[in-house]
Amino acid sequence: MSPVLGDLALFAATMATGLMAGLFYTFTVAVMPGLAASDDRTYVVAMRRINIAIQNGWFGIAFAGSLLLTLAAALLHLGEPELPWLGAAFVSYGLVLVLTFSVNIPLNVALDKVDEAGPAAEHAAARERFETKWVRWNLARTLLNVVAFGFLIWALAL
């Protein structure tokens, strides 16, 4: 296999994973703290709008591309010094996906069922079920994603 193709896959994996790390980091340090200062209805409506807006092709490319490109890079670097770092990045980002699909997405889906025009008590209860758990597990996703990004940078440096 061409070394250039392996290097391109590694570079693309690093870029996609870096974009995802930045997205999760932004939610951790800015979006969620900003929303925390809002009232319950604003919080619920804003999160619902974000959940809709994020479902787009650009997000999908980075979200799925991080794992797929890391796998491709690993396969193209079999027997090379980069392989352990690529394997570690693949596992780390795989855990990001496990958390996303097992915790954050189900919480998003539950929040999507809340009537935006419903009573204030419904918004308060929905936020109570959602906010602390979503924020906690988003921090875990952020840390795992940054670790995966670091492993990929290390592999690039070899």
C-alpha cells in the first residue's frame, strides 16, 4: 500500500477527530454553562434546536469519519510504529461513540418529547432529568475525544 495514502488517512483522521474534540470542548466550556444560566423553558427549547441543527452532513462527516478514518489509517500502517497509537485513538474515539449512543442521544430523544409550549413544571422536570447527566457524560466524551486526538497527533509525529 502507498505510504502517501496511509499518511493522508492519518492526517484526515486527525483533522476529523480534532474537529469533534473541539465541538465537545465547546459544549463543555461554553454552550452548556451558558444554557445553565437560562430559565427552564429556554434551556429545553435551545437544546431541542441544537439537537435538530447538529444533524447535518458536516457533523456526520466528522462524527463518523473520525472512527472510520482512524481505522483506515491503522490498516494502512500495519506493522509500523504508528499502529499502537492509532489503535489507542480508535479505542478512545470508539468509547466516545459508545457514550454518545448509550447516554447522550437517549437523553436528547427524551428531551425532544417535551412539549415546548407545555407548562413550566414540565420544562423544569425535563431539565432536571437531562442537564446534570448530559453534562457529566459530555465531559467524559470530551476527555476521551481529546485523548484520541492526542494519540493521533503522536502518530503523526512519528
